[in-house]
Amino acid sequence: MKYDAVVQATFIRRINRFIAEVELDGHVIQVHVKNTGRCAELFIKGVTVYLEPAKNPDRKTKYSLVAIVKNGILINIDSQIPNAVAQEALENNDYLKELIGETTYIRREVTYQKSRFDIYYENEHKGAKGFIEVKGVTLEDEGIAMFPDAPTLRGTKHIRELMDSVKEDYQSYILFVIQMKGVHVFKPNHRTDPVFSETLMEAEKNGVTILCLDSIVTPDSIVLDRPIPVELIY
């Protein structure tokens, strides 16, 4: 996935969930933050960030913050991008094709029970169909990627309904998109959300496949890359 006309700036402070203050070309401006998560370990005064110009010229904030540098690693923080990255990877990423198989039909945002899953797919060659729930991961600590960075009742509900889908012969997945390079393992964040983490372990035992891939990130692009080991037990 590509961004247009990305520019570099320096982070000053986060005003609220949606707005941050940065220095761009010697001027202090407010920008939209494309991630409402806490991301406290990322938003440190003085770090380098990358901004995408707003497509609407009348928008109050003229830029959106899409990537940030942490300890020399570039991290895409755009929470709206993982679904598109996953769909692109289903068509182009050899690792994901090997794990899931060739998809012959893909549809985004499909309702099942009381959830709207990110991707519905079909594989006519295998006679398979299922859902893929995509979770973007920006939290990293000493090479360990973790999710979530805040409690998520919605995420737990999604997992439970994916388990229900498996009982109805869907081949369903949770795909963690690590929005960076440099990690060597993925673990659920038990300390932050033990219920989500335990439900994830339950889902794996009941037929939901847990996948995790890292990403190649540049200031103006992100592409899903290689599988990362998943460790659910703590």
C-alpha cells in the first residue's frame, strides 16, 4: 500500500486521541493521528514522524500522522491500513498464499452474527470458505510484538464469533499484521487484557488459525512480508 506525498516532521506532543502537535518546516502545526490507541511508547517528544497530506483541502488538519520512528525502527501506526494490506497480500504474498491457499473470491466487511469481520474469502479449488479478522500491531518491546495495547471487548467478541464460525465449517483466521520489521515473536498482551489473551488461546484450541506476519515499512508504503512465530502460552 502506498501513501502520496509523504513529508517528514518532528513530534512534539499528543493533544488527544485524534490530534497531535508536530514541527514541520519550522512551523508548529496540528495533525490528525490515524490511530486512537494509546501508543505511549511511540509518541515521545523529538522523534521523527511521517505525515500524509489530507485529501480534503477543506479539512481542519492538513496532514495525517501515518508512521513514526522508534529506536531506529520505522513503525506504521495507521490503524486503517492493515485490512487493505491483508487484502493486497492475499493476492501477492507467497507466504500468506501458502498458509491460507489461493483465494478465488474476497469481500471486505462481511457481517456474521453480531460481528463484521474484515475479510470473507472463498477458495473454490479446496472447497473452503471463511473469515479473516485482521488486527494491526504497533506495540513492540525488545523484539516482542504484542496485542492489544489497551483492553478490547470488541476484539474478544470477534474471537468468540470466529469460534462459532468454525463450528459451521468455515475455515477462519485471525491475522496479526505487525506494522514494522525487527520483531522475532508475537505474544498476546496478557498483562493489558487477560480476557482477550485467554480467549485467543481458546480459539486456537477450537480451530481458529492464528497467523502473524511482519511488514516492510517505508515512509510512504507498507507491504506484508514474512511469518512471525506466535507464542500464546505465558
